[in-house]
Amino acid sequence: MVRSAQGSGPASGERALAEFGYTQELKRSLGMKDLLIYGLVFMVPTAPFAIYGSVFNESKGMVALTYAIGCVAMIFTAYSYRSMSRAFPVAGSVYAYAGRGLGAPAGFLAGWAILLDYLLIPTLLYVTGAAALGSVVPEVPQWLWVVVFVAVNTVVNLAGIKLFAMANTVFLIGEALVLALFIVLGVIAVARGVNGAHWSWDPVYNPDQFHVSFVFGAISVAALSFLGFDAISTLAEEVKGGSKMVGRATVLSLLMVAGLFVVQTFLAGLLLPGKTQFTGDTATNDAFYTVARLVGGTWFKVVVALTVALSAALANSLAAQAATSRLLFSMARDGQLPKFLAHVDPHRRVPQRAVLLVGAVSLILGVFFVGQVGLLSSLVNFGALFSFLMLHVTVGVYYLVKKRQRTYGVHLAVPLIGFAIIAYVLWNADAKAQIGGLIWLAIGVVVVLVRKFTGRPVELTQPQ
């Protein structure tokens, strides 16, 4: 039977880890504040800046409502993470949960699926940041920006978890200051009636444009905007509090970032009265920058553009590299990936080789895919969504079947609703993403079968 770690110190976490047959190798120094900052940085509080135009067009101007619905949709997945992080307080996220809740082969496929997401996210972020800075400083080739971004983030991740946490804090403060400035300037602009702005509920609910089908469309768009809260669970072995802290931080960070999304997009919508569509790719891509110019002038438009570039290419990708390296470490430690990736630096206590591998992959792919943001975007989300499906199945099987609990609300209704929402989003995903994702999964299935028929199946240690 699983015994939750008692107390809140590092020793309690080490005792819980020992139940799974592991020794404490990573450094436990993160608290609740660090986890929340990490989750917020990964999801990016200013994320709507970059995609505001496309979400605006999809929602007929009701962007704030879109994010509110998206939060409700994703909260079920967050609660499933909360349930499993309490049962299995180890690094590896959904790989560890499915592996012990459903079986090692299922865990490998869950980990393999989310690897597609985690390996490509840093690359996508580097390419996005390089493209944004390329528009500001066209003299510098975009591939050079990619090299700089990868080098900076790899050094920070190798330096240790404390420097990593400090860097996240600095990045979050920077984003928060820009966001706060936008909110202040936005309120002043609405009060002054800039561009005909006036206080109304149209960005939240416009009866002339709303239709029931909008809700489902909004879920598809907004659910993908919240990807990243799940990565908090990859830091489970570096938390100095009890096992419940990871689950709480997962849910709380999702709610916090959703609130920020709703506030900023509500104000932006008020500054575009009567508008329900942007025409043309340029106008759509520059939508939020247009709003920024309305509230603060050209200088603020540049500040917002730089915030988008740096938050993606440095802050968000730093968090993504850390999450990916922890997943690689966890799978390698169990023998499901090459053992050399399980190496932990004895001084800084970070998965050194896994960090370097992620940096190398990001560098190669980033330089190769410069200028191809759309192609990368189509592949990134499939892995995360498929792993979420497996997470929801794991919750039901583990708690209701294996442990025979009668907690039908949190362990049946919640994962069932979450599964239905994610399945809908995945079913309506881009065709390229579906094809690429299925090919990736097929490769994972082949790996599992080869290991089985060559006598090398991996069984994960169950807690005593």
C-alpha cells in the first residue's frame, strides 16, 4: 500500500522515495513558492500576447470567455495530476504514474508520448523567440539567436536547482511588471475612451456572437494554452515539502495563470469595441501589439514584443528543458532509456547528461527549423494530450480497481470528464499533428515489443 510522506522536510521525501527502491540523488530545495513560479513561468503569464489575434478570431472577440472555459476544461486534468502525485511522489510525471498504476509498458508509452511534446517544446520556443527578435533586429541571423538561447539555458540548468529557481523568479518578475503595466495603462485607456473603448461585458459574453458550438471551439483553442502546469510533477524529487505540495501547486498555478489570462484579454477586448475579426495574417499576428500601441504608444508595443520573445526563448524554454531532462532521467533510471542519461552530477545534483542532451537536440532542431514555427506547433501538442488521456485512465484503474476505493467523485467523475475533454481536443487536432504523433507512438510500441521479445522487459518497483 502507498504510504504518503509525512512531515514537510527533505527526510520525509527521501523516505517516500526509498519505498520505490530509489535513493535521493537530486537536490531537495524547492518550496511551494518555487513550484508556483515554475508553473507560471512554464505556462507564461503573458502567453495571450503572442496568440491573441488567432484566439480573437476563433472566439468572435470573446477571448476572456475562451480562457475561462479553457481553465474549467483543464482543471479536471490538474486534479488527476494531483491525485497521482500524492500516490507516487517521484520524478517522471505521467510516465511514473501510468507505469505503476497501469503497468510498465503503459508507463513507457505515456512517457514516450509526452517526450514528443517535451523534446519539441524548447525547440519551438527558441524558434519563436528568434523570429520575434529577428523582426526587431533583422541584421542578426535567427539561427544565431537560437544558439545564444540554448547556451544560456543549458548553463543555468547545469548550474543547479537553486540558480534555476532564482532565474525563474527573475523571469516571472519581469513578465509580471510588463503585465501589470499593461493592466494599469489599459484601465486608464478604457476610462479615457481610447479607440471608443468603454466598460462592458462583451469580451466575456457577447449575446450577438455567442453560440453553443463556440464553447467546444473555445475548449480546443484554450486547452492548449495551459499546457505546462503538468511539468510541476517532474520536480517531485526536488521538493523539500511533503508529497501533497506538488498536487497543490499544480492546481493553484493553473488557477492563477487563468486569472491573469482572463484579466489581460478582457482589457484588450474592451479596447477593440465592436470588433469580432482580424483580417489577414499580419493583422492577426500583430493583434495584441496593436492594442499595446493603443494603450502606451510605440515604445510599449516594442516592450510587449520583446517580452514575448524573451519569455518564450529564455523563461519558458528554461522550464521546458528542466522538465524534459527530469523525464529522461526518470525513464533512464528505470532502464527504459539508455542508462547514461540517469547520471547525476555529484556536486550540483542535477541530471547533467540529460540536460546536455536536451540542449543538443534543441540546438540541432532549432537551427534546422528556423522560420518554421507552424510545422513545429503542429507536432508539439499531440504527445501531451495523449499522455493526459493515459493519466485519466490511470487514476480510475489505480484508485477504483487496484485500491478498491469508493471515491467515485474525484477518482471516477473527474478523470472521466477530463478524458472526454482531452479526447475531443485530440480528435479535432491538426491532421499533421495526428499523423506525426501516431507515427511517434508506433515507434514506441515497437520499442516495447522488442524489449519484451528480447527478454528485457522493465518492471517498476512498487512501494512497500
